[in-house]
Amino acid sequence: MTKRNDPTVGPVLIDENDLSKAWARAVLYVVDHVGLEISPLVLSVTGFDAEGAPAESSLVREALDSLLLQKGLRNVEDVAFTIFPQPLWKIARGDRSLLFKLYIDAFPRYQAMNRRDNKRGLYFERLVSYGRGPCDGNQLEWILSQFNGREGVRRSMFQASVFDPGRDHVADAQLQFPCMQHISFEPTDQGLVVTAFYATQQLFVKAYGNYLGIARLGAFMAHEMGMRLSRMNVVIGVAKFERISKTDSELQPLLNAARGCISSESNIVPMTHTSALVFGAKA
């Protein structure tokens, strides 16, 4: 069994204005503490530019991609694409109907490229082609059409599901998909807040790409809602450090890059009453 961290510590909260720093803090927490898990982890990121792109450290991205390549794993961009197809959005040039058509038409090819991992579907596919519901199962189009179509829409309407009990309640020992359960889009006076919920998440293999894909999806939704992306939250039941040992010598360059991107003045602060740990300063 995977050795868990001390459950009396409480949830770990990470609040950063840089995606690379947020991911680095989560990974370094596991590396620097006993165990291979954080349960639960709440990660919050601000610092998005006018186009919704997150602040990042190129050194961390490059070090992570290099190590993923060494281990025969998918790079950050490939993982991010499963949540939001950024290249297709560029091709669509701001036409979301064209984006949805391009993706749905290409989806069978995406499945064929990696049948083992993609046979059950991909995140963006579930969001735009769930299989039932209004707008032919395109949950994003439903949210946007309701938001842009009338005043006074209930705010709880702006959420989309990935997990489907009819397809995903199976007795398999392990499933590649889906780990993300659902995602919400909350318009505020400061801009759009996107929040994704995960049952589990692989910190080394998938988390950085997950965060980047969620941020890009949030930027797309913010653009279509006529506002800026303000904050991205990711709530994870169990964040796991998998597929690599904490003592692997090949991990050291990535850990060096992770530590280097974190400023020395940002410390761990115990939360009153909750016994949680907070990393980073408020944005």
C-alpha cells in the first residue's frame, strides 16, 4: 500500500500567482515529508495575463518535460491537450463553433493514437460531447449560451460533469480516465474563477499538464463570457507522487529547478482552527 502522510496535519493549501510555483510547492511538499501523498490538496493560482495565459517558469517546464521524456511518459502539452485543445482554438481563430466541430471530427483519431489511455474518452470530449443533455451534450456551449443569452441566470448553472456513473462505475482495478470529476465556472466582479475537482491526481505524471489545461479551458470560457480569467482552483482528494522514486537521481535537476523558482520569503503558515498548511502569499 502507498504510505500516506500524517492525517492529523490537515489539508494542504497552496496559493500562488505562478503555475510553476504552485506545482513545485505540491511536489516539494511530498518530497520533503514522509509519505507519497497529499490528502487533500487545494491548489489556487492567479497571475494570468490579459489573454488568460498563466505565469510559468521555463526552467521548471523544461526540466519536467525532459524527465517525462526520459521515463517514456507524455509531456506537459500532451496532457494539457486532453483538457483543452489549444492548437485547435488557434486554428478556429475565436470561432467556438468551429473549435467544437474540429475537435469532435478529430476525436476518433485522438483515440486511435493512444487506444490504451484514451479508449474511455478524453476530458474535453466529455465536456463537449457528453452523450446526453442540452446542446447535443455540449456542456460548454450550454453554459455559454445561457450566460450570454439572458440576465439573472442562476450561478449554479455554470458547471460541467466529466464523471458519468453509467460509464465509469466499473470494477477495474485501475482506470486511466477520468480522475477529474467536474468543473465549475464562476463569474465574479474580478473575473472568471474556474474550479476543478479531482478524486485523485498523479503529481509527477499528470498534475502540471492538468493545471495548464484547466487554465487554458478557463481562459477560453472567460473569453467567450467577455471577461478575464481571475483565478484557477483545483481541489484534489488524494494527490499522489507516482511512477518515480523520491530518491531517483534523475529527479534531482527537476527538484533543483522547482526549489529555484520558489522565493525564500514564502513560507509554510499553519492555519488557525483547521490545522491546514498554506504555501505562498496571497495574490
